[in-house]
Amino acid sequence: MFQLLNEALLPANMAYTCLLVLALIYWIFVILGAFDLDVLDFDFDVDADVDVDVDTDIDASSLGGIFSGLLSFFNFGKVPFMILYSFNSLWMWVLGIMTNHYIGNGSLTYFFIFLIPIIIIAMIITKMITMPFLPFFEGFNTGMEPTDYSGEVGTMKTNLLRNRYGKAEVIIGNDTHHISVKLIDDAKVSRVDRDHEVVILGRDDSGKFFWVDAFTDNLSLDNT
């Protein structure tokens, strides 16, 4: 145990250890209820178009497409960011410890030599681990939804704070949909708790989320 701790604190492994510690702290706060699952989550629009001049900026467009393709290949935009980050940091830490133990000397030189290969291998492992769960996360993606939910009433599946994204569940007929939502600027409340209802007012111009407002008045209010 002490040998592993010593390895983790070597200069060659310190960065990996810090990344893993941050992930552990996040999940501890989630378990304790201090954080919601989406507190540090990010939305990746991997299908975003690159605005370029067709005649002069073909290379920029190609680079944008390659970058978007790489993000999609490694499941960014398909799996919540913090899950990808946690798996990546775990495998980077494991690979860093093993690499330095067998062929390194604990110095920063070895850290920089193996950094890129370790990142790539960790991302490939993370992709393989998360692939079976993609159908589960499909309903939580923030990409364009074909259905217009305007006027529907949804139930929050996360706490929703002003200027923050949240996830709402909308039931239409026998189908259940999960969509990204955000409070309108002049919403009646500044917080809607999980399991409370919101009314969906319309899709944002970007197409990534829907604007909502509180549906009932018996919600948690925080107008500070």
C-alpha cells in the first residue's frame, strides 16, 4: 500500500493522481447529495458545422470535421462528460503507475515522454468500457430532437438552477423522452427541484435544449 502511494506521488505520476483525486471528490459529493450528476457536465456538439468560406477555408472545415469525428469516436456527446473523465483519469493513473514502475524513473521527463500514448490508450479503454451503455445514455443526449415539446409538461430528473442546464422527462402517449432544459430569463422561480414539473415553452435557437418555466407554485424558490 505504501509503495503504491509512493508511486502515485512521484513527479511522473502526480498529474494523473491529481486528476483521479478530482474525479473521486466529485463522486463523493454526488453520493453525499451535495452535487447533482450534471454539476460539472458539459455539452459537446460533435455534429456542429464549421462556418467557413468554401473557396478559401477548405482546410479549416476539414480539420473541424476531423476533430468532431474524434470526439464522437471517443463517445464525447454520447456519454456524460464526468463519466468519461472519471474513467479516463482512472486508466491514465493506472497506466502511468505501471509505465513508470517498469520502465521509468519517476522524473517529469518520463511523464512528458509517455503522456500522449497514455492519454490515447486510456481513451480507447474508456470507449470500450462505455460502448455497452450508449443505448442508456441516448435519451440524455443534448443533440437535436425531432419532436417539438412546446406546451408539454415535463418532470425534472435533475435539480434545475437558473443559467444551468437540467434534464427533464416528458411522457407523450406511451413514449418517454428525456430532454435538456433551461429556465427562461424571466422565470417565476430560480430553482426547480428534482421530480417537480415544468412547462416547456419552446426550443432554443441552437436546437440543443428547450426553454422551460415552473409549472406549479409549490416549488423550491431561491431568488437571491
